[in-house]
Amino acid sequence: MLSTAGLQIAFSGRSGRAAARAVDGVDLEIGAGEIVALVGESGCGKSTLARALLGLVRPTAGAVSFHGRGLVYRPRDLKAFRRRVQLVLQDPTGALNPRHTVYDAVAEGRRIHTGSTADERDHVAEALSRAGLRPPERFFLRYPHELSGGQRQRVAIAGALILQPEVIVADEPVASLDASVRGEILQLLLRLRDDYGLAALVVTHDLGLAWNIADRAAVMYLGRVVETGTVEEVLAAPRHPYTRALLSVLPESSAGEQQILAGEPPDPTRIPAGCRFHVRCPVLASGAAQAAGVADRCRSEDPGMLGGSPGVAQVACHWAHAPEPEPAEWAGPG
């Protein structure tokens, strides 16, 4: 339904500095009625990729496609596209105009895209009901400051739903909410998928959220997807050292000893040669990559870009693809 092919996005540096490669070659696909979690630490390029999927950032190279057709960046074409692919922001307080009532906030998108107020009240009521605010009429004349955080997020979701989109891109949709409310919003997204066939890309740094809501997960590091597959494949049996390190710090993790990654991600203007994770890789630091005979490849050979095909588990790691070492021959006692 919504996909990228070889997507690259670079931002020019100041005073002759090299361009920062925020997204450095990404293939990603979101199928109909599917929730895909895009996971990674801050600064890895998740939000930039999400903005590119919405047509808010124009790629330096590669393409964004919707139903197999490349995105056209003319204003009329983008307007038609955004009616079918909607954004839900992380902070509902910042997303809602404090001077607008709930009714106006939800109706605004429909007014912009259709230019019509016919049956507007019915459409606003339906969107609020689908977002879990019932009875909807009770919220029409309220202002954002009169709502709880969870209710504000539901209003933001209703503002997207009023256009009956096919895909929602949700950027950290529960990060600003209390733990008691997060489950309700996640249940809402799952219900929208099950009842209306809505597809979603959920951008998050929370692996627990990805486990509970997503069908597939894509783990991003320094502008590139380094592991992708079903949630069970990626989060229950991770193969990339970066994914394992992220999982190891979860309280409920069974990934063994915590792996604290040293240092910060490299500067995106100077991406390291070889595997871009090798400067922080605990497998390389521990000597396990050397024992597997791939240490030199980790430092010098790029593992390559992963394809975005659903149903195919992939990992960009030389060590993960190394053959198992042969057991040593027993020489007998002594």
C-alpha cells in the first residue's frame, strides 16, 4: 500500500560541511490492514523517514510509492495523497489549536480537503465515536485544556479519521501519555485495524509498544533498517547485535545480560566504513566476530541495504550470517 525504495534524505551542512544522511537507503513496505513498527533510538532517522512517507520531506534519491505509484510532489497531488494518508503526532497538546473547540479541530481537515460543510456534524460525530469519545456530542464544545491527555490524543486521531484514510503514520503516539492511558490508545489503534482495515506505521523507541501492537517490526540505526521481520522474529529471536542490545535493557527481557552500548551513534555526516554499527558493536568488541572470521568484514564491508518485502525476515549483519563454527575434534584424555 505505502512503500519506499532506496530512499535517501540528506540535509545540507553549514559552511561547506558534508551533508547529513538522515535516511541512507531504506526499502520499507506497509501492507493493507497491517501495523508496522519502526523502532530505534533517538536520532536514527525514524521521524525523517515518517515525514518522507507523508510527502513532507522530498527525497534526495529513491522514491515513495502509494498503491504502486510514485508520489508526485505537486500541491494538488499531495493534497489528494494526504487525504488518504494521515499523520498522528506525538504531542496532542501541541497538535490541537487551544482556541478551537473539539468540533472545529476534528472538522478542520474535512473542510480543507472537501471544501464542504454538508453533513459535517454527522461526520464529526462518527470520527469521535470511532476514536472512542462517546457520546460524541458531549465533546463538541469543549476546548483542549478541558480534556485529559488521553482524550486529547483521541481527538487528534479523530481529526485524522474524519477523512477516512487508508494509512495512518503515528509518530510516538503514546510517548507523552501516562502509562494508565497508553494501553487504551494502543487498543484503539488495534481496533481501527481490525474493524476498518486501517494500516499504520507506528514510529517508536519503545520495543514493548512494538511487541504489543505491531505485525512487523523494522529496526533502524543511523539512517538504515538493520533488521526486519515479523514482531516474533525480530523481538523474540533478534539476530542483529543492535536489536539484542535494545532488548536486553527491558525489564521483562529474556535476552540475558544487559548490553550497554558505548558512546553515541556516529555523526551522520561521517558514517563509518563497513557495518555502520561496528564502532559500538558488543559482538565485535567481545571477540565473537573475530572467532567467527568476520571481524575484518565488519570494519570494511557494508552489509548492504535490506529489502522491504513483508513476510521475509532479514538482518544486515556479517556475524549473523556467519556459519556456525565446527566443533573441535576431541583428542581423548590428556
